Amino acid sequence: MINKKKINLFKSIAFYFFIFFFAIIVIFFAINILIEPQIKKNLAVYSHISNNYGIRLKDFLVNLFTFNPGKIYSHELSSSQSNILLLYLNQFKWTFLISFLVFIISFILGNILGITSAYKLNKSYDVIVSVIVSVIGALPILIIAIIALTNSSVFGYPSQFLNNKLGLVSLFVPVLISSFPTLAIFFSKSRKKTFEILKSDYYLFAKSYGMNQSQLLRKTILKELLISELNLFFVIYVLLFTVTILIERIFSIPGQSLLISFAFKKGELDIIMFYFTFNFILLSIILLCNQIVIKKLDPSLQEQGIFFKKKLKRGQNA
């Protein structure tokens, strides 16, 4: 039995490694074909890499297995930072900060509004909030961002990112705009799930067991809601990653969008491949951690459900 589990685990690991390398190789050739004109235009890159895609792939795989991020060929970039990893992390801090703030705001506000709406389902509050959240969630971020940018002087907020003590202040509007789609997702999920919990036997028994509103919210609704939303975290991360790049370009935030835009323009093959490989690995790790947490929490939820069912049967027999 143990050997069978080990074999299955080995097969799963081998399968995921195969998918990983297959995806990386496909991305490698696609990027090479896409940026070949830019490589030929940039002598600093063209003179240092082979014209043969097979040799380029070999060099890339050697760098990958030796944990070498590669080389920056353009002098205007290498003169300020010669290490691709450090350059990436320097740009990534702003992308991460924006994504983190957007996630926190969306998660907290979306769940508060969703839970409250579920308690007041089909009442005036629920209808008004649902309409507002649906509208802001459906509006294209690009249009909202451009409108916010053109009206910045009217309302008195920074139209561009300020890399000084007012840096966080200048991020307020971009973060607020970026939170609209994810807020709508969390609102919809929490509203639906909370309503299901409120009508469940599990909740009704907990209520009859003498729990007050605070205990019911904390021990039944929030716990089950968090578990149900764990499946959303990976999708939310991908969405935030995409939205953040767009917002960075519009509001001139020195995040990853600036780095990848420069790399494509100059044909910096090593920077582009490091960017995609690193993010692909990061996404895979997040997905793996997400699945592990879900599997760890599910048994506890099932045990809790069994416990309450036993209690319920005892109560009925009594």
C-alpha cells in the first residue's frame, strides 16, 4: 500500500515536471520567434547570442539548471543593474505591493458586503449593494483608469506614481480601481455561500445549540466561507497579475510592466525568459500550496460535520 502511494506520488511528480518543461520549451520558441526582429535590431544582443534556436535552448537550459538568471546585454540597463534576479526583484516589489493591497481590500470589503447582503437577502440593502458591485465589477478597468487619469487635476490626486514619501498616497487610486473586479468576485462568492450556510442544517443546529450571533459568524460562516474561497485564490492571483501590469503602465508605476516592456523592445531574451520562467514557477508553487491547504482543511471540516450530525441525532433521540 505504501509502495503504491510512493509510485503514484512519483508518477504525479514526473507528470508535473514533464508539463513544466514542455510548457517552458513551447514558451521559449514562441518568444524567440516573436522577438527575433528586435534581437536583430539590437546589436548588443544580436552579437552575443547564436542565430541557432537549438543552441539558444541549450544555453537557456544550462542557465536554468545552474540557477543562472542570464545576462543583460543592453548597456543602458546593465550599467545600473547587471543582475537579472536583482533587477526583477526591484521591479517586483511594486507589483507585489499593489497586488497585495488589492487582494486585502477586495477580500475584506467583498466578504463584509457579501455576508451582510446574505443576511438581508432581497431587501433594499441587498438590492442596492448587488447592483453597485455588479456595475463596478463589469466596467472595463482600462476605461475607468483613463477617466481617473484625465480627472486627477479636478479631484486633486496624483495622476502618476510618485517615488518619494507620497508613494503610497499616489498608489491609492490605482489600487482602488484594480480592486473592482476582485471585489465583485469575493462579494458574489460570499453572498451565495453565506446564504447556503444560513439555510443549512449545520447552521440551524449550531444556532439551537445556544451559540450567539458572534459565535455563529466566527465558528460556522467565516470558517466555511474561507474554505470555499480557497479555490478562488489562484484565479484571483492570475487576475491580479494581469490587472496590475495594465495599471502600472497607465499610472507609470515602476513595476514589472516597465521591465518586460523594455525587454521586449530591446530583444533581451534572457530577461524575458527569466520573467516567464520565474512567474511560471511562482504560479505553480502558489497552486500547489493552495491545494495542500485545501486538502488539510477539508478533513477537519468533514470531522466537524460528523460531530454536529452525531449531536443532532442525539438531540432528536432525546
